[in-house]
Amino acid sequence: MRKSLLEIEHLDPENISYLLTAGTKYRTGQLPVFDRPYTVASLFYENSTRTLISFELAAKRLGLAFINVDIAKSSTAKGETFQDTLATLHAMNIDGFILRHSDENLIKNAQTYVPSASIINAGSGMHAHPTQALADGLTLKENFHSFSDINVVIVGDVRHSRVANSLIALLKKLQVNRIVIAAPAYFLPKVPFEDVLIEPDLDKALQTAQVVYTLRVQKERFSEEERCPLDEYIKNYGLTLNRLKLAGSDPLLMHPGPVNRNIEIASDVLDQYPYNKILNQVQNGVYARMAVYEWLFSC
Ligand code: CP
């Protein structure tokens, strides 16, 4: 069975340290050497801009061959199963599959169909998004001397967020000082996270935050009976310049993207707040994915 990246929870401290160190070194232009030319294929059954493109750029920068399977134009439309699509591509010597799917179990079980290929989770249902967490870890590493100094406030729709699950798993492994969720009851996780505080009052939570990590309101993942009173949400949890001015210590602003402008974050914050790190997260997304390829194929 080849090495895979399915969840942050599967990584030990040495793996995390390797990945963040490798990601950091790409900024200086260093590149790893592979023992042969590797080929990876992306299969995204859900839309993406940054994750898909950064996996492609990362592969090309490292000299890996990269194939994007356009699911809408693939034989999936003729009824080919996920299992048969993977096995078909693997027969063409694909070494790694980068998968995004709304069904987390398909990604969890993918390696049973292609045991000698690596599986990289690029977003599975509401469960996990490990490479987003690694991009975020690189962004924190770039901005702080020590993870143990950081208080992170995660704002908003944690309930439907695979990003939050992977981020919280990584923050715990990095042993940050404190993780706080600031969210209304309808966005809290159904099963509480251990060692994560809940503070429904965002302004109070921001008083001690070094990082405010805002999540997208993920309407597409609401069940039939779920509702978000959007005006009330924006009033209590939307980040405005005024709200950030009243915060204790100019927190860094992070968001996995795509942002719903004027819902999670006011447009003027996106355009003017000097500690907005959202595009740095995107840039680090390429380095993080380069690190993942190195970890999978050269270790
Ligand atoms: N953060 C993230 O996964 O963005 P995309 O959906 O654009 O890939």
C-alpha cells in the first residue's frame, strides 16, 4: 500500500514538521529530487478554484506530470463507477489521485481500488480538507515565532466545515495556546471538539485573538430543515473594520476561500485591512501541495 494523505489526524508530529519545513523551503526555490517521473491525476466531483489549480501548479513546479480529469466530460456521465474510473486511470500508471467528493467514504475507501497508488484528499464532504490545513499551518509559521503563542478564534459555520475539522486537528498537533469557536448555536458542531472553547460573543473572543479564522457560510451543505438568519448572522458575526478596530491586538485575518463578500467579511475589510492573510493562504497552498508530493513520492 502506498503512502496517502487522507486526514491530518493520521499524521504524527514528525510528518507535520516535515511537511511544514518542506513547504517553507520552496519559498527559497529549493526543489526535491525524485527517483523517477511521477504522474498524478485530479478528480474533482465538486467545484474548486484554489485547491485544484494549486495542485496542478505544485505538480508542474516539481516536474510531475499532472492530468486533470474533467468529471463532467468523463465517462462518469455514462455511468462508470468511481471504482472503475480509478482502476482505469491506474492501469495507465497514475501514481497518485487527488480527490474531491461530497461523499467522505468514497475518498476514505479509494485506496482499496488502487492499493499501489497514493490518495490525496482534496476535500471530502463535511469531513476533512488536510491540504488546506497545511497551507494554513504554513501561513501561521510564516507569521509567528512560536505556535504556542497563538490564540485562534474560528468564526462561523463550523458545523458544515471540513476546513474547520482539519484546521482544529492541525492546531492541536501544533499545540497552539488556545482555540476558540465563535459561532451561533446553529453553526456549532453537533459533536463538540475536545479542548476547544466556545464563545458566542465574537467581540469578546476577539479581545485575546492573534488570529481570526473566518469560515464560509456553506449554504450548499445545509439540510432541508437548516436555516441561517443571514441578517442576524452578519450583525453578530460579520467581520467589519470597526469590529476589528475594537479587537485587542490587530489579529491576522484568515479564510479558506471562497469568501462570501459582505456576509462573513465586509468588503472594506477584504480590501483594506492590513493584516488580511487570505491571499497568503492561497500562495502557501501551492507550497503545501508541493510538500505533500515530496512527502508522498520522495520519502
Ligand atoms: N479553500 C478551498 O478549498 O477552495 P476551493 O473550493 O476554491 O478549492
